[in-house]
Amino acid sequence: MSVFTKVDTEQLAAFLTRFDCGELVEHRGIAAGIENTNYFVTTTGGRYVLTLFENHGADELPFFLDLMAYLAEHDIPTAHPVPTRDGAYLTELNGKPAALVQRLTGASLDHPDPAACAAIGHTLARFHRVSTDFPEYRAPDRDLAWAETVARQLHEKASDDELALLDDELAFQRGQSRADLPRGAIHADLFRDNALFDHGELTGIIDLYYACTDALAYDLAVTLNDWCVDERGQSRPAERDALLAGYLAERPLSRAEQAAWPGLLRAAALRFWVSRMQDQYFPRAAEMTYIKDPTPFRRILEAHRAAGDRTRTWIESNQPDEANR
């Protein structure tokens, strides 16, 4: 959420006349994140987040915005897009596709405790139960084919040990399949900075602009890898057990999902290690930038590789008994 495209006060005031949201009071850029331009916007009618999409074409964006609206209308705490006076969620500003969404209350947690992890696990499971009926489809844009493409680019820049690990993990992932796993619309990026809490209550899941149609258990692995792992890539058992218990109480995993779990944890770590290496070695220009260190996800990947099939017990030990009958 860096500022790649600057929006001045006069431009924004004119833009807001397309909405029934009051007059502009103030706006400021959001520096965290790396994909889109985001501003906090306050008007006489409320508080919003303005997003200018830097990497998605206008044809891709209805999926994200429709999913956000769908989830919000099914009692999942997501930011509902604000329609224009003509009823459209998607518009344009400074030559970029743009959307205005509700700004939710609360703040992200740098160090979530088990109670927060239980809340995110439970809400993610509810998200997945609802999202299986979402009628639109979007293929993942950070899949294995993408990782292999980036890996070829990284051969120009990355170290020998990084490349050895990367090539070996890609070879392993080619042998994994998600074809038989339950699928639906997933968040695909539900890190701690994409969840908001207010006085201990989960108030929002934000930034759904990596959302796609994929295996639900993969989304759980993505979330666990951020919420329940320390800086050395090692599991934090209390947080891990709380998140899994919260999730499994709402949506138990199938036997196929349990069997796939170790590989999904590795795939989720690989995805973010590769994307952060890409940002590190091939940075993009921006007015404000925030490039994240790839090292933690390398450590997480290495820990999952070392654990092997033992990671399956993370699910089995928390799975409701009746789900395995």
C-alpha cells in the first residue's frame, strides 16, 4: 500500500463528487504495503480508504470488489465498497482504476495472543464457508507457474544458496496437487497487518486484492505462517493451537486436506519468500515504499521442510473427532 500515484486535494475533491459521501476534509497516503496506492480519506460523511490499482486491469477488479461486498453482506467483517451515484464500485482516478471503500475501525496487532489467533481462525473458517457459494471465479496470480517465472528472473540476482533452495522446493511443489481439495474464494494474504482489532475484538479483514479461487486449506496455511510462527521460522504452539482450534470448530478439514497440509504450509511459505525476493532484487519506484525482508519466509520454509510429515499433527491433534469418522 505504498503511494505510487500521487493524488492532490483538488483532484480528490473532484473525484468524490461521484459518490454520495460528503465533501473532502482531509486525506493522507498509507505507506505500508507494496502493491497499490492507498489513501485514508475523511469527508463530512464518513471515513474511507481510497485505492488506486497499480497492477490490476479494470477487467480483473470486479471480482475483488464484488467479493468484498458479498462477504460484508454475509456478516464477514470486510470493508464494503462504496458505490458511485451510478451504482458502480469501480471507477478511475489519475488514469488508474480506483475504488472507495468503508474504513473499518481498529488496528492491526504486531504480536497477536492466542485469543486473537482463535478469533482470526474462526472468522477465516466462516469466510471459507460463505465463499464457497460466491459465484465468481478468479485464477490465482501467485501460483506455481508464477513462482517458476520469477525464479528464472532471480537467477540473475540471487545467491547460490538461495537458488539451490528455490529450485529444490519448486521441484517438490510440482509433485503436489490441489485438484481434490475443497475450493472457493480465498483471501490469500491474511497476514496480521490485514486484520483489525478494537479492544480485543476482530473488527475487520482488509486488503482482499490478492483474493482468488483456490484451495481453502492453502489459505489457512498462508494465515498460520504469519500469525503463528516466530522470527526463526519456528511454530508458536499456543498461538498455532488457538488458530487451528478456532478454524476447525467452524470448518473441519477433510482427510485429503489433512494429507496435503505439510505441502500447503511449504507452498504458502514459498509464495511469500519468492515475492519478497522479487521486490528486494527488482524494486519498483514509488513516492513511499515499504519492501519487506524475505529472510523470515525463507526460515519458515526451511522449518517446514525439516519438519516433514510431522506438521500434519498440527491439524490431526485439533481436528474434531467426528470429522475423521
